[in-house]
Amino acid sequence: MPQVRVTRRYRFSASHRLHTPALDEARNSAIYGKCNNPYGHGHDYLLEVTIAGEPDAVTGRLAPLQDLDRFVERVILKAVAHRNLNTEVAEFSMLVPTTENLAAVVAARLAEAWPAAFAARAARLEKVRIHETKRNIFEVRVDPAVRSE
Amino acid sequence: MLITRKVEFSASHTCWNPLLDGATNEAVYGGEANPQGHGHNYVLEVTLEGEPDPVTGMIVDLKDVKQVLEQAIVAPMDHRHLNHEVPPFDRIVPTAENLTMEIWRRLKPRFEATPARLRLVRLFETEDLYVEYEGL
């Protein structure tokens, strides 16, 4: 059966500060550098969500793009766009909002909500990729155990 | 080793399946369902696999790749209406998924005469939507 991957790009802006209470000020400053600035800073993140599967024989689509867009808006963008990741996104009350961790959090949220939204479709979540800047890109595969198939 | 060649073409299409009612077409294809059609600047990335020739240091002659892409894809699709002018899209909906798979089908045999194998086709319909296909 033909398997295609469809990737959709989304954009959101958010602020963060890289700092862990597990380390002292000097260590935080040494590890995170400018990203440890107490006032925080922000990025225009570019999020890529990749789904995979066999396109529907009638529609020629893996999933309606509008459905995917609404899903990502509801599950991710609403929670992170124009937010302070440290103070406004629950997972980061205990976790440093590096983009490694952000990619993992986004993947986990998408994976958890995916089955309810797309159970009727053959498409599965494949991976999440986040461009923090043009030069730093983070990618995580979605855990097959929580896929909808 | 992999080598990727990029090519662009512009084409119009409409995504509408007469087997489905109007509301379903709208729900599945959104703005793409407008029966008057619309267009995209498609960007196609074709990834080939092979080993560099010990003498030339090349996997494949990129001039040949350029010519294959021109003949098999750009000439028949650039500045065309996919539904009306590019089979099989008179019969199946020219979604990005179907177009990507059709491009693979057209390219696969063309590279069999070259030292490189077709490995991946990646088609950007817009900057924010791309489809990848690795054949069967």
C-alpha cells in the first residue's frame, strides 16, 4: 500500500528562559549563556507536524488539512502562541523549556489527543520538528505506542 | 550517498470529487475545492541514491537529471491545468498527495537507465505544505 508523508508548517511566537533550579546561578549562566537572561527572550518558532499513511482512495487526501489545522491550533498553538513558556505552559513549571523539551512536549500533547480526533482515519502521527531559529532545528519521532492505529 | 535536485513548476488545479456532495468536498478540500481553480508554485525535490563513480566523482550526471525532470515533469505540468491537461487528474483528484505519487510513477522508470536510483520525491505545494513519497 502506498505510504505518503504529509508535513504541515505552523508558526508561533513565544518567550522562554532557560534556567534550572537544580543548578546554581553560576552553572545556569555557564550552561545557558544568553538564554539564561532573567527577563527571558523569545522566538518565532516554526513547527512542522508530519503525518503518514495511505491517502484515502476517494479524496486523495491523508486527512482533510482543515481538520489537521484545527487540531494543531486547539492542541498546541492556542496553548503556546504569544505565551511565556515557563510560566504559562504547565509542563515547563518543572521542566526547562529548551526546544528539545518543547518538541517532546508538543509531540506528547499531539499524540495524546490524536486518537480521539483522527480515530476514523488511516493517518498516523509521524514526527514533530521545531525550528527555534533558522539555524536550530529539533526533531522528534512520535512514539508508535500512542499512535492511533 | 544521496543527491537531491530541485525544480519548480507552476500549475493550476481544483480539488473536487464529483462522487462526494458539495458540503463534503468543502470539508475535505477547503479553499482548494473552488471549481474555478487556483494555482501553486510547486517546488519538487527529487532525491537519488548511488555511489560516486571512482573516475568522475559523480553519482549521476546532473545534466541528465535536469533533462529527465524537464521532460517528465516540467514540460507536461508547468503552466498547465492539472485537471484538464495532465492525466490521470482528469479522473483522480490532484491533491498534493496524488500529485506526489504520480510524479514518482513518472520518474521511477526514467532513472532506471542511469547509475542512480530514485529514492524520495518531496513536493512542496506551498511553503507550509509538503508531501514525501518513497515509492513501493
